[in-house]
Amino acid sequence: MAGKGFLKSGHTPSLFSAFAYFDISFMIWSLLGPLAVVIMNDYPMDAAQKANLVALPVLGGSILRLVFGFLTDYIGPKRTGQLGMLITLVPLVLGWQFVNSLNSLYIVALLLGFAGASFAAALPLASRWYPPQYQGLAMGIAGAGNSGTVFSTLFANRIATHYDSWHVVFGLAIIPIALVFIVFTLFAKDSPNQPAPKKLADYAKVLKLRDTWLFCLLYGVTFGGFVGMANYLTIFFNTQYELSAVRAADFATLCVIAGSFFRPVGGWLSDRIGGINMLLGLYGVVAIMLACISTLPPFGLIVVLLFIMMMSLGMGNGAVFQLVPQRFRDEIGLITGIVGAAGGLGGYFLPKILGNIKQATGSYSTGFLIICGIALLCVFTLLVVQGSWKRTWIGTGGKARADQGAIISS
């Protein structure tokens, strides 16, 4: 893609470490998505309860991303990442040995948010090593760690079925995160271009900016849509199309792969044609796919529609974070936490919308139409703000203007 220029411009071991940390954390964060279908054999749940179970880790991750974003600027992304992996062991041990009721499982679900908060440390670790022209690709590679969802959807239910216990999945997950902790400790390195630590007052300052909220909306739909669907698809396929736990997770894996591995492509293309242009097209595609999905077509067709939608959402994640470092380069750790939290909230509300509407109406159709409307809102928002963005901090081709720093600080 970017060739030797990209490789020489940053620190490859740190980029790889950021990806590995995010990847294994994302796997653990999304464990309950596929496992929910197996867990309901022990703890019967209605549609709303199943949605609540898979949404709680996302809610925990959303809240903790703010904390991790602050820590990233204060103690550095490497130490924040190490702390995050160590704390993530707590819900894994609890899920392995101590869960004996649905309420105790809800606690574990919320604590899994520590794994989801990895985003706020992994992306700044990578981003701070690379200049603006390579931000899309660097953030895309690090952010492709959301491919960790593939491991949970592909293997979690198989392991649970093989051992006739979903508890053992939590125990086995301790092994890969311990290995990644060692790799991360050995190879990750904080960039020498660390910004001065931010204070709590800096959050208030950033939150006063209109662009902060706009990026929260944009990422709430792209990342929120991806993680929400990744966690809920196994339940959806099992409920709507009566697939077994393993088969439902397999088809969820297919869709998750599309979203995960196209994130770097979205960042790379945004470096070339501009993040705004990419997002306008991608949100349009997502809205069309959701409108079609709302008709609940035959299984073969809905898999294709979901595949295209998840691919577009994945590329959208890369496109949003091609723009974010340009607008907030000096506040990247802090803004990553805020925008990442908004993305997590999107992932929290999506299964809640689908599950609660399914519970109330007996159908998923209205839920998908509501999400379609939110995607169209993003198209409208971008059409309104693109002019002012291009006049201030975006130059031709979507790259940062040379006078970006002066504009942003004004």
C-alpha cells in the first residue's frame, strides 16, 4: 500500500503490539456474543435479556474507554495497555470459576468492558509514531484488531460444546492474553512525541467543541454498528433462522471477517480520496443494506446483505479514524477515549434496540429500520459540515492542511 515510506516513518514493533493487544482484547470483549446461545441452556432468557447480556460488556467498555483515554495521556499507552490486560484477567477468572447465576454473569459481562477499553490505549500507541499522511493506514492496521471477534465467534461455541461447559472458555482465554501481555511488554514502545498529560479540565474543553460530538455520532454508527452486530448476530441467526449455536456463530464469523479486515482498507482509501468522501458513500451503502435486511429475506440473501453492511461499517471505522488524528492530533489519547466511548455506546444500544423491539413486536424489522434512519442521519450531517471542515483543517484529497495546528488551536 504505502510501501517503504510507511515502514520507515514509524515503529513497526509498536504497531504490531498495538494490533495484538487490541485483537486479543476484542476477542475477550466479545465472548458473550456467541456464547449467549449456549448459556441460555443454563439460564433461560427472553429476547430482551439476551440483548442485555451481550450489551453489558459494550457498556462497560464505553465507560472505561474514557478512563483509559485519560490514562493514556497521563502514564502513556504502553503502561495503560499493560494495566488493562492485567485487570482483564479478573472477569475471566470469575467466569471460569465463580459464576452460578444470571445476575453474577451480568457482573462478569460488565467487567469484560476492561478488554473493550483497550481501544483507547492501542490506537494512540500506534498513531503517535506516524505522520498525518499515514494516519489512516496506521490506525487502520491497529484498529483491525477488532478481528479478534472472529476467534470468539469461530471457537467459543465449539469449545463450549466440546467440553460441555461454557465456563471453560473463560479459563482458556487466560492463555492468549497472558502471551500477548509478554509480547506487548517486550516490543511495545511509547513514541517520543508524547503530548503533555491532560487534566480533567481538558475533557470539558474538548467536549465543548462541535466536532467532538460529530465524531462521536459518526463512530457511534460505524464502530457501534460493527461491534453491536458482531455480538448480536449469533443470537439473530439462532432466533430468526433457527440455526444451531455453532452454525449461527459460523455465519456470524463470516460477517465479522468482512468488517474486521476491511478496516485498514477504509483507512488507506481515505488517505487517498478523503475520509469525508469515503464516509458519505459508506453510510449510504449501510442504509441501503439495512433497509433490505429489515424485510428479513431468505437466509442466503440476508447473509450477503449483512456481509456487505459489515464490510462497509469496518471500512467506515478506518475512515473515521483517518480524520480524527488530523483534527485532534495533540489530544489524540483523550479524543480516542471520548470517541471510542461513543462507539461503544452505539454497540450497546444496537442489540438493545433489536432485542427489545423483537420482544415487543415479535419481529426485528422495525429495529433494523430505526438503525437505517440513524445511518441516513450521518449522511445528512456530513453533507452539512463538509464545507466548513474542508475550509479549516482538511486540504485537498482529505489530507491535513499545513496550517492545521494553528487552525485547531484557535
